[in-house]
Amino acid sequence: MTKESFNTDNDFGFTFANEDEIKGDLEVKVVQAEKTAESISIQAQQSLYDLRNMITPLLNNLAKEPEKTHIKWPERAVKIKAFSKKLDTFVEEAVSKLK
């Protein structure tokens, strides 16, 4: 085995760095992680506001005319199922955006 082939066969892909280079790399990664976390936080916050906006009309409608003891709600199973599907879709999309 020649000296040249020995050197290339034993190149494991690492280099040496001083402490300042390592700190610089870490600082860049920390800043990137903070920006990512902030972006995810903003997205999650917006999703929660949107979720509240989806549910509030139902609660407001249920609170109307509190003096009446009964609620007449024709086809409620169909309407609840449609809203539940809309809610499930919203949550799945919101979660996928956060990944």
C-alpha cells in the first residue's frame, strides 16, 4: 500500500475546530431554532383562535332564549356530523402545519 492510498483510505471526514468556531455554529443553530419555535407558536396560536371562532357560533346559538327549557333542533344529527367532520379536518390540517 502506498502512502497516498493510505491517506485517502483513512479520511473519515472530520476536521478540527477551535472553540470560537464551535460557539459560532451553535449560536447560529440556536437562533434558527428560536425562529422555528416562534413560527410554530404563532401558527398554533392562530389555530386556537380559528378553532374558537368555529365553536363560538354554536355556543351563542345555544345560549339564545335561556328562558325556554327545550331546544328544537331538527336534523341535529346531520348538522352535528357535518360540523364534527369540519372540525376534524381543521384539526388535522392545523397539526400537519406544525410538523
